Amino acid sequence: MPKFYIQTYGCQMNVYESGVVRRVLSDAGFAETTDEQEADVLLMMTCSVRSHAEQRALGRLGTFRALRSERAGTVVGVLGCMAQRFGDVLVTNHRADIVVGPDEYLRLPELIASVQAGTTGLVATRQTGESYDAVMLARGPGVKDSRIPMSGTRPLESSNPGILSFVTVMRGCDNYCTYCIVPHVKGRERSRPLASVLAEAERHAASGVKDITLLGQNVLAYRDGARRFPDLLRAVASALPRVRIRFLTSHPRDLDSSLLEAMQRLSNVCPSLHLPVQSGSNPILERMNRGYTREEYLAKIALCRKVLPEVCLTTDVLVGFPSETEDDFKATLDLIEQVRFDFAYMFRFSFRPGTRAEEFGPKVSEADGGRRLARLIEVQNRITAERNRGMLNREFELLIEGPSPRDSGWLGRTVANKVVVVKGRCAPGDVVRCRVTRINGWTPVAELPAREAATC
Ligand code: SAM
Ligand code: SF4
Ligand code: F3S
């Protein structure tokens, strides 16, 4: 049986889409290997959101090429957002054998066969509006930890796909934030039919998954006829009352009380919201084309906390956007202090060719951008640690995901998406109640009394 190896970079959508690729290739008779040395096909699922993400993947592509030169006949493929953005440059300048954009994964077996038959440099980057609805992902790929951002440069691998999984509910994005490459590489927004999302979530639950995240660049834009995201949430959560249901990402402009009320009523919908703010300054938000003001954002945060008092709020922040002044940056810091997010993914602006912000000026210097990011991280890290300290001596219901990679013990997730290290006897998939007894760095640690190591 021919073997393929796949490495995934980028956001959770890519983790999911690597699952699509796995299914397509296994249906075509390939077996997956985690040893790149023995693979006949080496694939990387890539991200273009920042230049750093691309540089990292290109470096890794060098390793794939070296493996190909040691093992004649190995096929090297670049998939995903970089494939869409660079197209045949990845063949001509980086010597990839196949380059496959986000809408063309169904063609992978055919493209691999062509390369093995002697064709070189195949590029498949049509934007077809594909939603992979016909691909039966029985069990979605899992997540390694809760701090995987919607974008990133770290390789992502699934650690416990049996317990956590993703279901993509929509693909693409129509928002065209002026800094962002996603709409350019992923294409127009399109939603999967509600029945198909529900069927996939039910298959995951039947195979033992206990925590499902519904995914989209803006899930609040979901629509299937007259049905919107709160209807989808109600359908999935009511059909799977014993499964925790989460969702990512919510565009703050589209958040309204109908969503919050649905979350409040459905006991298995987790009280956590990822609401990327990007900036706390109105002129910058306007130039980013975000569609809300600072005041509107803060009013929505107040509404979230009123309807869901225990809600865990996370965000994305972007500093060094062209024309950002010290005062704009101070407004962002001020918003961060005011909201006190549980966690934030913080980025320095990276110019993306083809986006509108490419033409914006004046540019913020590397030094100023770096200094602002460091300051922002310092402030938010303090707040994250303070909020985690607020968990001390409180009891939580934790879903055990697997062994903790850094400490002896287990990783458990609260309903609000906080990760806790659990000491004691338990196993992946257990749901345990225990008290947080200390904070290690900023990680809450809970002790499980021996008699409570029961499963449910
Ligand atoms: N759809 C989500 C939303 O509405 O915010 C975010 C998706 S985006 C892939 C994830 C995050 O990457 C963004 O929230 C933004 O903070 C960051 N990002 C996007 N473009 C960027 C750029 N050009 N430079 C730096 N960070 C960027
Ligand atoms: Fe990018 Fe904006 Fe779409 Fe998010 S909403 S994916 S930041 S264009
Ligand atoms: Fe990156 Fe594409 Fe996701 S650009 S953040 S992998 S949608």
C-alpha cells in the first residue's frame, strides 16, 4: 500500500481539511504514516496569513525535497492557502511536484498518479466553491491544546481525535478585512446544509467524540435557507445532549442577542466566545474594514457578560497596522485592560500582497511594531494569569483529553474552554469534577481525590 505523510500548518480549518485529505487518500488506497522517511507522498497543508507562516513552510519544503532526492519517486505536494496564493511559483521556484488549492483536494489521487506516471509540476487551484460535503469524515481530527489560534506557524497535529473534533460549517469569507489574505485564498463564503453538518456531528458522537467545535471564519454568517447559526447550534446541541458544543470564530459585528440566548438555553453549548477585536482604536478599525466601533464592541462584551456571566472571552489583536499611532495603540491597551479577556492571540501586522492594506501608509517601523507587540503581550499575559488565579479553590467539570505534555498529570478542559492540569487517576474521555488547588505559571492545577476518579 502506498504511504502518505501530511504536516499541517495554520488554523483549525486546516486541521479539518487535512482530515478531508486523509479520507480522500485512504479511500484511494493510501495508508497514512507518521514517519516521513518511509512516505511515498509528502504533503504539507499550508497557511498564508502572515509572512512568517509562509517562510516556515518553505523551509520545511526544503526538507521534503531532500527526502525526495534520497528516495526516488517520492511525490512532494503543497496544499492549502499557500498553494492557492503562489500557484506554479511553488513548482518553478520551489520544485514541488503538485500544488493543490483548498477547493481541489478531491483531485489528489489523480494528481499523484499523474506525477508517478511521469508528469511533473501539476497545479490545481480552481476556486470552485467546494464544500466537501460528500466527504464522510467519520471522526474529525482533534486538537493538541486549547491555545491553537485561528492562524499560526506551528505545525499542528491531532493528539486525541477520539475525544475532541471539529466540524466545518462554512468555508471562505466575504468580509475582506483590509489586512487579511483569507478571502483571497479561501474564496467566497458558503455554508454547508444544516442536515449535513448535523449528520457529521452525529457520526463523531457515535464514535465517542465528547467535544465538538463548529468551525468557520465567521460562523455567524452561516445560513441554510432561512436558518441561521443559532438554528444550527440548536439543532446540533439538542441532537447531541451529552456532547459539549463550541464554535469558532464569531465576527463581533454579527453577534446579537439571539445567539447569546440560544447559548444560555442550551446547557451543552459551552460558555466560551472567541470575538477578535483586532484594535481598540476607531480610525484603525475603520481602515481595517471591521464593521464595528470600539464602543459597539464594548457594548457587545457587556451584553455577553450579562447574558452569560461565566463566559470565557478570547480575542485576536493586531498591532502595527499601517498608520497606527502611539495613541491608537494606547487605545488598544486600554480596551484590553477594560475587557480583561481570558486569553488573546496577538500578532504584529504582516503585509499580505493583494490585500488592500498593502497600499496603506505610513508603515509602522519594525522596531515600533515589535515594541508594541511585546508590551501588549506583557499586559495580556498578566491579565490571563490573574483570570486563571480567579479559578483557585473553585470546582470545575473537566473533560480529560490526554496526558499533559509538560507536567505529569492529565489535561482537562472546562466547559468554558480553560485547560487545567489534573493530578490523579483518570483516563482520556473521563469527565471529572475537581477543585483547582494551585496555579503553576498560569496553568491551573487540580487534584483529583482517589475515590473521585470515576468516569461518566
Ligand atoms: N475570521 C477571524 C476574524 O474575523 O477575525 C480571524 C481569522 S484570521 C485567519 C486569524 C487572525 O490572524 C486574525 O484575527 C488577525 O488577528 C490575524 N491576521 C490576519 N491577517 C493578518 C496579517 N496580515 N498580519 C498579521 N495578522 C493577521
Ligand atoms: Fe480575515 Fe476578516 Fe474574514 Fe476574519 S473576517 S477571515 S480577519 S477577512
Ligand atoms: Fe491560514 Fe488559510 Fe487558515 S491563510 S489562517 S490556513 S484559512
